[in-house]
Amino acid sequence: MRVCFYTLGCKVNLNETGALEQMFRANGFTIAQENEPADVFVVNSCTVTNFGDQKSRKWLRRKKRENPGAVTVLTGCYPQAFPEEAAQFTEADLVCGNGDRKAILDNVLKLLDGHERIVAITPHQRGEKFEELPVERFETHTRAFIKVEDGCNRRCAYCVIPRARGYVRSRSEENILKELAVLAGAGYQEVVFSGINLSSYGQDTGTTLAALCEKAAGVPGIRRIRLGSLEPDLMDDESIRRMAAVPQVCPQFHLSLQSGCTETLRRMRRVYTAGQYAEVVEKLRAAFPRAVFTTDVIVGFPGETQAEFEESMAFVRKIGFLKVHVFSYSRREGTPAYDMPGQIDEHTKALRSHALQAAADEVRAQVIGAMAGTEAEVLLERQVANGIFTGYTKEYVPVRIRVPGRRTGDIVPAVLGAFDGTRCAAQPV
């Protein structure tokens, strides 16, 4: 039997797909690639925007048409957030949400055995536990991604994810450390902690993300700990101090911004000001001498004036981000912002998105350019020619380097050179 997975959305979804692939493989399935025929097709959906829902449905329809006898599965955030709508998508033989992922295999086996269509979406509830979905290896990555937290207790005006993911629930430190030991034994030297609201890790179990980093650093073989998206207001002085004392913690922080204008942030129902965000950046820079920052910014949020947009763009330049993911605001049913007054037209949003991305790219070139001549350690991620690799530094600077005799997954010392807009040339030390 062959199964094909299609993943949309965040690193948490990618991690969960990896766990599902492992589970199916352990039960005799072969993993098929996107363009290959299969007996089962699974979409792990994202519902941040309506477009994500459309992509999930379109992909399953096409696979059903190309493979008439195959079993099709719609899982993930879309059916969890909009169960009634997803249940009506009859091209999916199995419709299930983000809960009880382990039941997917059993239900697929039932469908392959002739069972009629199954809709099994369990609503999130307060007090539910973190679902264990360990992953022992990642087929196409030299970094290991570990999901340590799920859910979000916040209610930002533009975001539907709390409906899809439920309340904060943290994975036990014991299980995380066990999985880390397995991954280190398999040769992974860098681990990426991911979560829906990673900064909230431990709020429900009496621990903290900083404590997890300290313990993870004690696992033999783990040389880098990279953190996923962080909420600025939850990066308190104690957490910063403790993380800075862990040499394995990478000094690259994806610090969620959304807007550099405080008035816009208030309408978004974010819980910090632009000034408070800048203070957290300065504290991290003081604690981590090589700290760099990546972020997400939304343009065209309801009510955003041209002056507010320009204030946000000026803030991006002021902080000096290594990289900015720019998003045009997309109206999402089920969120407070959907009906807010002052909706921005698509043309204006596109212009602002283009302008902000151009500014962010300019800043990126300046930040990486300033690193020329400095030493860094490069994780070799892909061999592009004989002895030539691409990879990333601890600061998440993309690098191209020639190191004959090495292999992917190695970490090598290097001196950074010129940045060509895509990658930084480097020479081995």
C-alpha cells in the first residue's frame, strides 16, 4: 500500500505529518511522492486563510480524479475550525481534525476494507492533554523538528487558530528529552522546538521554555537548540537570562511582530506596543551578542492608514530584521477582524506588501553584509555539487561553502564572505 501526504501551513503541521508518515510506514505503507499514484492521499490542512482551505479541497479533488479508487483524508486545522463545512466536502472519505491523530491509521484501514465514509472531528476541551506523536527521523531535513506545545489562549482579532488548536497544552519534559536522545543518536545535532504558541510552553505544567532549553542542552550530541516563533511579551528578563546561559541556544529569534505601529497592534488585539517590542529586542541583544531577529508583519489590516503603514515600515528598518515574512491581511470568517470597519482594498494591500518586502530585503542585505569577515559554524544541509554544500549558521544566515570530504548534517567552522542576495559565500576555517 502507498500513501501520499500533502502538508500546508506551519512547522507544527510539518512535524505532525512526519509523525503520521512514520506511523503509516511502521504499519507496512510506502510513502509516495506528490506526483506518484497511491492508495491513500492525506491533506494536513492549514486554515489561517480561506485560500488554505481552497488549496486543501482542490488537491484532494484532483487526487480523487486521478486515482478513482484511492482513499482520501482531510485532516488538520481546517476541519477542526470549521467542522460543518469540512464534513460537507464529500470528496474526502475521512474527515478528522487535530485530535486523536493516531486514529487516522485505523480509520484508513477501515476505509480500505470497504467501510463507508467517516467523519470524526472531536471538539477541543479545556484540560485536554498533549497528544504524543514522536518522530524518530526526518526524511528531507538535517535539523530535527520537535513539537513541544499545542494550542493558544490568546484571541488576536485576525486569527482563527485558537478554534483549530484549542487551549495551551505542553508536552512533558520527560518525553521531549527521550525523543531528543533518539534523534541525537540518529545523528541530528540541531533541534528546532516548535509550537502553536511556543512561549506558552509550561504554563499548564508548571515549567518554562527556558527550563526546557537547560535540560535539552544536557542531551549528549545536541549542539544547537533553535526556537520557533516567540511572543515578545512573554520573553521576560528571567527567561532571557537563563536562555543566554545555555550555549546551545541559537541567537536567532523569530519574535512575532505583526505591525510596527502601536495603534494597529491595538486593533489587532495584540498585548504589547511597538515600544515594548523594541525593549525586548534590546534586552535580547544585550544577552546574546550575535542576536538576530526574524518576524512576520501583516499589511492592510482593517483601519490601517498610509501613515500607520509607513510607521510600521520605519519600525522594521529600525529593528534591523534578518528576515521579514510579509503578509497581506486576509479576511477570515470566524474572527473579529472579519467585520471590522475600514477594510483595505486588495490593490492597496498589494502595493504596501511590495513596498514593505522591498524595504525588508534591503535591511536583510545590510544585516548579512555586516557579518562579512566574521567566523560562524555552518550546519551543512544539502550537497549541491561535489564537495559544495548549502547550509545555515546559528544565526540562520544561509551559506554556500566548499568542504570536500564532509557530508550533510556536519557542522563546520567557517568565515563568512559576500552576500549575493540569496546566500553568503563562506570559506572553511
